Amino acid sequence: MAVGLLPLLLSIVFPACGFAGAAGVTPPGYVDFPHLALPASPNKALAAPAGFTPKPTFDTPRYGLPPAALYALVARVAAAEPRTYGLSADPARMQQAWVARTPVANFPDVVIAQVRPDPAGGSDLILYSRSLYGYSDFGANAARLRRWLDAISRAAAPRS
């Protein structure tokens, strides 16, 4: 996959724009979500269970799936997203990350997911999406997380 002329020009100022896929983006490593310091800028979104700290942009539901099944489902939903590329995975900690690129300028956003066991026997999900460049994202990260959560909920819903 090659990048277009605009991303190559932008890469003079924004280096990661000049790369294809997940190339040019440093994997985030393990993210300790309860101690995550969210930036003051509006170019991020956090979805987490109600009552989570830091305060999420919006709440995620509890899932009636075992953690390993939800972890795999999140990976399938991410793989179905256009211009989204695997960046890192830590199955032991149930955490994975992707690079999601904008269609024209190839700007990279990083999406990180963590699945945790729910005391009731299911699992819960934390999703964090943030832009690498810029102050505002015009709601793109929140829209992405809502789209992913809708797809996860549809796939996780019991079928009759």
C-alpha cells in the first residue's frame, strides 16, 4: 500500500503521515487505564464502564462473554474497519492497539482496547482513541468508538 502525494507532503511536518499502515507509529506499550492521564485537548475519546476513573466520554456496557471471547471480537471489529491496522497486542493483559488513518491526509490515530473480567462472570471493555497530531479531531475519535461499540454489541447480542 502506498501513500498519496498529500500525505507525503504532510510528512515534512507530521512524519507519521508519510507511512502506510501502522508503520511510523510507535506502539503505546501497556496502558494502565485506571491511572491514565487524559490530555486537556479534545482530540481523544475514552469509553469505559460506568464509574470508571478517569471519567469516560461515554460508558460501555457489561458483556455476557468470557474475556477471551470479547478480546477476539474486538479484534474482528477492528479488522473490519477501513484504514485500521494492528499496532500491538498483549493477550496476557488482554490489551491491543491499532492505528486508524484518515482517508485523505493519512493522519494516524491510535486506538487501544482492554478487556477485563467482570465479577458477574462476563467481561467489560475499555476503549481509548486519540489523535497523534492536532488539537481537535472534530469528534472523529468519539464517532469511531461509538461505531466500534455498536458493532461489538451487535455481534455479542444473543441470537434467538
